[in-house]
Amino acid sequence: MLGMAWADVKVSAGVASGASYAVCGGRLYCAFAGESGRVELAVMAADRSWSRLRQVGPSVGGVAPTVLGLGAGLLMVCVAPGSSGALSFASFAPSADLPSWSQPRTIQGLRTRHSVGLAVHRGRVWCAVADEAAGRVLLLNRVSGPWEVEAPIEVVASGSPALVVVDEVLHCMVPTGRAHGGTVVDWVYSDEQKAWAKAPQQPGVTTTSGVSACVVNGVRYLAYGNASGTVSVARQVEGSWQQPEEVLDSPSPTRPALAQFANRLLVAGHDVGAAAVRGAARVAVPLQSWMAQVPDGRTLGELSIPGTHDSCALYGGFVACTQTMSLTEQFSAGIRWFDIRLVWDGTTLRAHHGIVDERVTLTDVLESLVGCLDQQPSEGRVSSEAVFVSIKDEGSDADPAAFAQAVQAVLTRYAGRLHWVGLARNDRQPMPTLGELRGKIVVLARSDLGRGVGLRLAPWPASNATVVSFTPDDADFPVAVEDDWNIENPFDLAAKWTAVETSLEAVAAAPDAWHLTFTSASSSLLTNWPAMAAEGPWTHHAIGINSRLAALLKTWPTDASLGTVVMDFPGYPEMQICPAIIARNLPG
């Protein structure tokens, strides 16, 4: 069993088809046919509500369109209405000044009555098409030009196939016809032989509809309509398929949608009776109490800690948004270092990213984090976990003294839960240990918060590729910071990545320091956005900083500390980064 509760999610009403999910520019989109029979998109807001975009796409009839996120845009493949079954594709750029669909283009010679499968593999977009007339699944791929035909899979598909990449290997999940009992068959593509073969382990499920698949932290998930007409999810762990779980109790005769977004696994189906898309969601990777497994004696410099840059920046569009998870959701995803930027307006300390009001206050921040700590008790302790909160004055016109006084007034309310490194240390162990910090919120001062308030992280480096080391006031250990954030050209992230690698490599060379590596980047000229730097502007996302980091962590020594790694959109790609960082702390 999947072992965690699913919560109902309302996606959209007035729907005439099934749906598909896609992540683009740090946001989750859902595509479906509206009542007019044309493609429509809904986007998930920061509060997890859904809203429909005004722009509509090509006509698709009752077959669900399939969308795929490609950098800052969406690719959509759909079946034309009527009996022709012709396939066409179009693109949508949500971040454009006037977002609109491109003119659809026909994929010549292809006919189907099912939704297609889409995935990115080795820098190319792959498309799987169920051709029932020919009794096979056709495979196409492209970069930006014409679609190229690959070797087909010689099996009759009774529904929509799904494409998914597992450890850089392309899989096609095919729901077979009645002659095969409706079994879902897992096919594996050989890049060397240009041929398909059945996978050694099969999911062992049958379906009355198409299928969707995704991978979260190395675990593959498969969503399908079961014999009772509802939606189930099965997962494969370390090569073995587990018992499926029913997650949607409403009939869904078409392929269900399935996606991982931030630290949530989401499923959606077409509720025909209500003409709506209904969904369910749950935590994808449970990391709420990972510090419970770490020894008390581990020092701050020895810990590998995932963190977020501009942790409250869920609003402000592509230019300002750096996160998709609330603070509570970030904590659940394993984040323990939070970057809080504040503006004092004379009455309230409000979180900001630049001029954008992020709709929470410092009190809201501390209430959320104290609540998270209180939910993780551990053997007589208040909590097994510790969190680190960096506070910075984001208001260039603010009175520094007034800002400091306002922060102190809020912090005083939580005096029993706060901690900063103004303690008398000894020569043998100058750096705090996890045992000392459990159950605490460690306050870090990026701006002057007043004498003795917070560990003063100064002088903070300007945006450059050089790691800057300094010893904070009231601390007996150095802090090393890489924060090379101002990258004007989104197609030139090589220098930023070099700075990240250099900073991570420096951790082993200076184990007595606390290393802070910022993987985040944008542009002071607004020519590069946080999502473009994290996910990459290229079609296949290959140059995105997060993709590079995820690949590096797969080869990084498992016993080597990474220090604190501070990120934008840590859930991308596929919730790989946080578990990979946290694993460095855990036994085995």
C-alpha cells in the first residue's frame, strides 16, 4: 500500500474530457477539453486552488489532450474531433506578454482514438500513439523539426499508453486489449539497439482505460482505471511492483492524469456525471522527521541540509516566484534552512521578494515553523528537528533601527523556542551540534537585528563566483558563502554551475566551517527568471541548475557532507534533490 492519506482536490468543472498534468515555469497546469470542445488550461495557485486561463486552444472533441512542460512553454498533442482521429500538436507560452496557443500542426499519417503519451528522453520529445488498426504502438520523437518515426511496439493497445523515464531509460506502459485481459505491459527501449523489449518486472494490473506514469525519487507510479471504474495507483519500489491502492472513487472512463509537483503526488480523473475533473493528492516523499535518525553529536558543519532561497516567494509571477510549496510543505519535504525577506511597513513585518508582497508576516512564518517542530516529537525532546531562519531587510527605504526593533518584538514572543549562537563555546568543539539545536529555531541575521540578536551573517558576498568566508560576531567558526545569483543570460548558466560545484567541493576541504551554497539565480535586468535558471530554458531542461545538481548528487560520495544547499523550486526535478541531500546524514 502507498501508506499515506489522499486528500480530495477540486480541479475544474465544465469539462468534456479527461485531463493531463504538466509542470512549466515552476507551476502545475492541467489540460482538458472544455464544454466547447476546445483545449483549456487550469493552473494551480500558491494556495492550491485551481483557476482556468482565458486562452483556449484547438478543438479536441472528447479525447483528452496531452501536455508536456518544456522550459518556459507547454507542448500539447491532441486528437482532432470527429471520426478522422488525426493528431496535431501546438505550443503555449504562459509567460508571454500576450499568452496564446500557436497554430496547430498536423502529424501526418497518424490516426488514433486515444490520448498519447509524452516524455523527454535524451534531449528529444517522445510521443507514443496507440494505432489499434495496425495492432501496435507507434513511437515518434523530435527536437524542434519534423517528427521522426522510431521502432514500434508490436502489441494492441486498448487505451492511452504512457511514457516515463526511469534512471535515464525510456519505458512505455501499454494497456493491452481484451485478448490479453487488459493487462498493462511495461516495455523498455534500448537506445543502442533501437528496439523495445518487455521489462523483467511487470505491474500485474489490468485496466479499462489508458494509463499515466511518473517517477518520484526513484519510485515509479502508475495510475489507471480499474475494473470497478474508479482510479487506482500502483508503485514500483526497487524493481518490485507493490499492491495498488484505489485513490478516486468516481468513475473515470478515460486515462487519469498523474504528476509529481513540489512534494505532492497528484491524480485526477474525469468525473463524467459531474462533467468535472476531480483529483486527489498526498505527500510524495515523507521527510518530516529526518533529523531523528541523525546522532546528537553531528556538528552544524557536518550536516547536509536542504534549504530554500526566498522561501516565501510563491507570488509575483515568473519574475518573482521562487517556490511552489508553503513553509509547512517545505518542512514536510525536508527543508530546514529558510530564507525570509521582510519589509517593515510601520505596523507589520511582511514577507517580500523585492517589491512583491508575499502575503505572510514574520509572525505567520514563526507560527508555521513552531507548529512543524511541535509535530515531530522524539523520545522526550520537544522535537527531533531543528530549523534555521535567515532574516533580511528587503525594504531599501526602511529605517534599519525601526526594522530591527520590529523584528526583536516578534522574536521575543518565541523566546523559549529561539536560539542563536551567542553561547560560550570550548576549544574542543567550537561549532554547535544537532543535539543542542533540536526543537529550536536558529535565527540568522542577514541584516542588523540589534546587538546579540541572531548569528550575524556578514559581510554577505555580492553576486560573484568567489566563495566568501568570514567569522560571524559571537561565533568561533567560519561561514563560507556562495551566492552568485545575478546571471543575466538564461542560456549561459555555466559560470553559475561552476560556482556551485566549487562551493560543494570546498566542504570537504574545510570541515570546520559552515558552508552555504546557493543554487538559485535570476537577473537584476529581469532577463533571467528563477524558474528558467532552476529548470533550464532549453527544450530538454539540460542546462537547468536543478537538473545539473540532481545529476551531480547521483555520483557524489554518499559519506561526503554537502553543507547547506539553498535552492529555488527544490521539488524539481521529480523531488530528487532533497532526498539526495538528506541521505548524506543517514546511516546506511
